[in-house]
Amino acid sequence: MKVYTKTGDKGTTALFGGTRVPKHHIRIESYGTIDELNSYIGLIRDQDIDQLYKNTLMHIQDRLFTVGAILATDPEKATLKNGEQRLKIPKISNEDIERLEKEMDAMEASLPPMTHFVLPGGHQTVSFCHIARTVCRRAERIASHLNDLEPFQPETLMYINRLSDYLFVLARKLSHDLHAEEIKWIPQKES
């Protein structure tokens, strides 16, 4: 199978199910941003970090492919004529969301309590986490807008929301593990 098909040369692409839409369609923007997020998570996974984090990130990348597939499916073609679902893969589950929550709880147990916002940075790996977190927030905003227009599985949006929290906690944990300075944001006072 060739990578190029030439079917998108006029600015359209096909959703899962065959419906053609403009490449700037909110559905394309939504799963495209998830793809971008997945790439940044791969960048974090490529860093010199604990294998536990790498394994968790690989699982997250797998789940993001599922999120992308859900977002790429035309809701009008999600159910086949025989009544079966077009997507024949496990959807995002409450267990997926709970796994992120458990990972966050485990990391936070070894961190000092947060008393202020922190400035992104301190170490390149930490900065990659913050970039991924902000891309995840953008993905959530776009997916939320899409959900308002064409609702999809609620757990999918919940997962994206929880993932941005996870990436924030991971950034803090990696700051701690890498002995990077975590700089608190202290608002300036008016003169």
C-alpha cells in the first residue's frame, strides 16, 4: 500500500466510513491534534526516563490511536447496516481513565504539595511534558467543540481531560526525579 493516494489533492479527506470532508473540518482538526499530541508523547518516551513512565506513555499512545479512531468516525456511519459498530476495537473505558488517576496518585505521593502555579521548564524533558500538556489541552478544546456539534462517547472526552492532568503531574515528577528546579509563579505586585 502506498502512502500517497492523491485523493486529498483538492483539500478533502475521508473519515472512517468514507465520508469526504474538507481538511479544515473540525473533526479533522480534532483527531489531527490528537495525532500531534501522540507524537509529543513519543518524544517524551524517547527521553532518558524511568521505564515505568515509558511503559505508561506507550499505553497512552495506544489509547490515543483509539481516541483518534473514535474522532475520525463519521457518526452517521458509525453503525453498519447489520447493526454492528464500524469500529471493532475497544473504546475508551472508565478503566483507562482510572489508570491515569492511579498513576497520578502514585507520582503525587512523592511530591511536595503544590502551593503555586509553576513556570514550565527547568529541564528539556520536563519542557517536553509541558508542551504535550498544552497540546492535550488544545485537543480537548477542539474535541469539546466537536462534541457540542456531534456528540461522541463521553469517556473519550474525559480521557483527554485526565491525560492533560497526568502530563502536568508527570512534568512535576520528572522535575523531582531529574533534580530540576521547579520555579513557582509568584504574581508581581502592582507598584
